[in-house]
Amino acid sequence: MLDRFHKKADVVYIGYNIDEMNRSLKGKKYSYPLRGWGMGHKECIDYCLERDMLNPLYEKGFTRLGCWCCPRQSNQSLETLRINYPDLWDRLLQYESDSPQGFKPNVKLRDNSLEGGK
């Protein structure tokens, strides 16, 4: 998928770390500098902390960041969303009820312990 956006690039640098070895794109043009430097998730967090560059959402309890409405996020991220961002949580519940597929296969947010007894 990236190739279509970077056809003219000689090298495309991707920020996957050594903890994400299963996330590799094939091709000579893709480079993974964090892996080359031996950096895992913890080392990346430490690097950003030392330089005051850490995304403030990590301070809210998130351990990984992506889209707030991603069905692939962890239950811990969903719980953090529910507690710290109730407006987004309510939107997510509405999206789930509007979707014929729900939020996640075999999981309903309203029936999940994440709902917190609402």
C-alpha cells in the first residue's frame, strides 16, 4: 500500500521497532531504522521522554496510539477511552449500534465489562 504513495522515493523509512518484526513490508526500498538501532517499544518511549517529545496521550493511560475508534485497539485502550474521553466513548457506542457488524467480531461494547455498568 505504501508503494503507491512513494513510487518516486528511493527509500521509505518506516518506524516499526524490534518488537514489531511481524510488521514488515517486502521490498528493497523499505528501511526500518529503529530495528537497526535495536530499539523496542520501551526504548522508543524512553527516547521520547528524555527529549520531552512523548505524546501527551501516554500520560492518560494509553500504551499504544492509533485511531480512537479502531476496533483492533486493546481493552486497556478502550477502558482508557471510556474513563478519560466519555464523549468519544459515547460516540463509539453510537457507531457500534449504527453498524450492522458491531464494533468487534463477537464483542459488543455495551455487553463488555468496559461499559462499566452504564
